[in-house]
Amino acid sequence: MAKSVNVLTEQPVAQHGEACKFKMLAIKDTMDILGGKWKIQILGSLGFGKKRFGDLLRDVEGIAAKMLSKELKDLEINQLVKRTVYDTKPVTVEYEITAYGKTLQKVVGEIAEWGVKHRKRVIGKAGC
């Protein structure tokens, strides 16, 4: 009697079930860190270089200052963004993507590309 094999992974179905659980857990973890309306947009903006808080507030259209502050703290806790405070008058604070955060640049770029194609398909124009 032949074993059941998943046509996509070519793994036996029992192994596929474990692989699926593992992958779904990884997706959940990723969405817990990047989920919501703002974090990917913040990372997208920081992909163009270091930014001050006010620059990010302008780049991420529609975000409130309090929400931006919260999201930046979350990204910093997860080691995706680095906050640097300069001893100037007034104090200057800059944010940048960490080396670890840069590992997401391909993902953010793919999301942006998909968004352009989707906008073109649904609305009929690409924007920018």
C-alpha cells in the first residue's frame, strides 16, 4: 500500500502535518512582531536611511505620534530598530534599521512590489 504524500512538499502526510504546524507557528511569531497597520511602513521608511521622529511621522501617513512612539519601542525591543540619542540642544533622536532588521528588507520590498501590482490591478494606476 502506497503512503500518502503531499504533492507540494513531497513529504509523507504525517511529516507534512508537523512541518505545517511548525511553519504556522513561525508565521504567527512573525505576525506578532510585524502585524498591525504601521510596523512594515515604519521599516519601509527606515529602509531609506536614518530618520528622526518627525521625519517618520511625515513618512508614515496617518500615524499618530503616540502610536509611532509605541511602534518604535516595539521594533526596538525586537532588535529591528536602533534608537540613538545625541547630546545636542535640543536633544536629537535618530532611528535606523539594525543589521537584524535589514534581514526583513527583502520581505518589505516584496510587500511593496505586490502593493504596486495590486493597486494597478484594482485601481488602474501605480501611484508615486
